Amino acid sequence: MHTTYLIGFQVRPGQRERFLELLNALLDAMRHEKTFLNATLHRDGADENRFLLHETWSDHQDVIDVQINRPYRQAWHDALPDLLDAPRDISVWHPMRADHAA
């Protein structure tokens, strides 16, 4: 069963460019993983330092056991305390229905 992760970020003022640089490198690397399906990064329309990442993977256990520990994630995880005003808001979702334009 696919699993979707919604991850909210409140980036510190002045850290937006570094946050995006590190996140873009992370997304570029993880898109090549076997269990990765898709990711979409959203920016809040009213707050340029607030972001929502929508990631979908085919195997939740693989994310927990393997993906989180990939070496290319180390710089990202190490930088988060300096980049964010608050801890990430992470929620886990399982799809029930999907609709797409014809």
C-alpha cells in the first residue's frame, strides 16, 4: 500500500535559500529510489517561509528502515535545527481514492 507523508516546514527568516538548496538536492537524489513514487513541494501563498512537502512512497517500512538513513540525507537532517523555526509537522496518510483530469 502506498504511503503519503505531509511534512510542514516553517523556515527561519533569512534561511529560505539554504533550505531550498538542501531540499532540492534531497528531492533530486530521492527521486531515483526504487520505492519513491512522487513528491510535490508547496509554498504558502501568504508566507514565503512556510512550505508543505507531499511525498508518496510505495513501501512505508522501506522509508523507515532504509530511506531515512540514506547518506545523502545527512546534510539535510543536520541543517534542520538551524533552518527551521519549529520542528517539522509530519503526518502519514494512506490513499483511499485518486481523481485526475481527463
